[in-house]
Amino acid sequence: MIPIIVNGEKQVIENETTIEQLVSQLSKNPNAVAIELNRNLVTRSLWAETRLKPADELEIVQLVSGGSSALGSPSDQANEDKPLKIGTFTFQSRLFTGTGKYSSFPLMQECLEKSGCEVTTVAVRRERLIDSQGHNILDYLDLNRLTILPNTAGCFSAEDAIRHARLGREILSNLGNPGADWVKLECLGDKKTLLPDALETVKATEQLVKEKFQVLVYTSDDPILAKRLKDLGAVSVMPAGSPIGSGQGILNPNNLKIILEYLKENDPDYPVIVDAGVGTASDVAFAMELGCDGVLLNTAISAATDPAKMATAMNYACRAGRLAYLSGRMPKKLYATASSPMEGRITSSK
């Protein structure tokens, strides 16, 4: 028996053992490893004739995925989280996007892809689906990948919102898209603020739940109203971060925290999604760090100077914010705390 070193660890093997025999004993796939003997590469063709001697040092290496396994890519990290469940729907991405205000359908398509979203909203309108170039929005939506979320945007009464929801269900049923089973409900109070009308929102939620819609309801940041809407059967409550399209970000984080507390009490997986008002990636990250389950946005991407780059930024921000929330941030302190230990310093003799 002779001692050798394999990948920095001492091993004892039979005298006259060849490299080929050792690889076989170690259950390594010979075609998937490379070997250095005493820091010199030994090609595969020489393994059978190369006998190992006492104190020989071998490095046996194989290919692994690039990068640091401690960090991983955003998509790898996101996979550590459980999927987002909303009613009967399940998604990996927690970023929802809209389809409005883009300069062209191809740009919209590119941004949806770079955002990583699995859900996109569409409005129901009398206007033609064809743009000035003769393009149809449906030609630019991958209905096999995306779940379409019809919304009742622009409705100012429960009656109008319910009609739009029914029409959206009919269209998506005919298209065979699973989005036919749900609706994003908006009942607006006025055209200046686009804030929700609480009474009409409650009335529409009640009726649409009766009609077996899975209702995701846009609301203000009022915790009492949010709780009422959940109690009525909404599968998700979607409080505004700030007025629609304003880009002001999260104006009232304290109310969002209370909403999260109320709606998740004894129901920790109930989805609360910030809808409206975010303007940039940090707003999305902040919403996710608060503990929100997702963010729905449109104008923050479509009105950016470079929408495609902003879509990518929103993708990363949503993932980063969620990971930060799951990680648990350090407590805030009034005074400094040194990262390096104070003991063992080289100090002056004075």
C-alpha cells in the first residue's frame, strides 16, 4: 500500500495502481474529468500506462456551472421562493405588466419579454384592435406563455365594470386563454385622480364573485376597505402605491404594512399586489421589501426613455426586493457598529 494525495486529501492505494484504475475506483466518468499528476497534465491516452508512486499528488477536475454558487443568478435565486398563487393561478414571476402606451406593438412585445412577466393586462374597448400600421395586438401576445388579465380600466360605475368583465371573459374564452377565469376590477371615482370609488368597487366585487369570476380588485391604501374586499371574496386585493400613472412611488408605506397585516392574518399566503404609481425600479423593490406579493405596472416601463432597459430593470428589482424581504433585513440602529472586530488591533503604545 502506498500513500498519495488526491485533490489535497491523503489516500492510501494499492501499489502499482494506474491512473485509469484509480479513476474507476473513485467511480468517476473518465470522459468527464481531467487529471494533473504532480502539476503536469496527463492526457486520457496515458492513464492506463501511468502508475502511481508514493507521495504523488493528483488533481482530478470536472466542469461545473460558471460563477459563484453562493450567489447564483436572479432566476436561480427566485426558484428558492415558492410560487405566487392567486386563486387557481400559479406563477413564478411576481411582476405583472400592462400593454398600454407603447409606441408600437413590437416594442410592447420586447418589453413584456424582458420584464419576465407571465401575466399582462388588457382593456376591453370598442376601438379596433388594429393600429395605424394594420397590426393586431393579439399578434404580439404569446398566448401560450402569457396569461391575459382583462381589466375594467376606465369604468366609473359597478354596472359598466361588470359589463366589461363579462365581455373580456367572452373574448378570452374564445381564444382559449386561461385569463377568461379572472378579472382585474377597477371602478374609478373621477378622471383627475383615477382613485377608486369605494362604494362602486364593493358593489362590483360582490356581483362578479357571484358570477364566479376570480376578482383582483384595485383599491386605495385604506386597510378597512381592503379587508372588506377580501371578505367579499376577492382573490387578491391590489392597493395603489400612488395615483395611476403618476410615478410617485409608494407614498404611504405604513398603510400598506397595515393592509398586509390585516389581510394575511391567519392567511399568510393571501396575495397583496401593489397596483399603480411606481415610477422606477427602486419603487418596485421597496414594495416587495415591505412584503407585498407582487407589483403591477405599465407606465413606468412604457414612458421610460428606454422602455426595454427599464423592463429589464423592473424584472431584477422585483426579484431583488422579494429576496431581500425573505432574507430579513438587519435592524436599524442609531449608532455605528463596526463590521471588523475591535480586538487584536495594532494600536499606539500611548
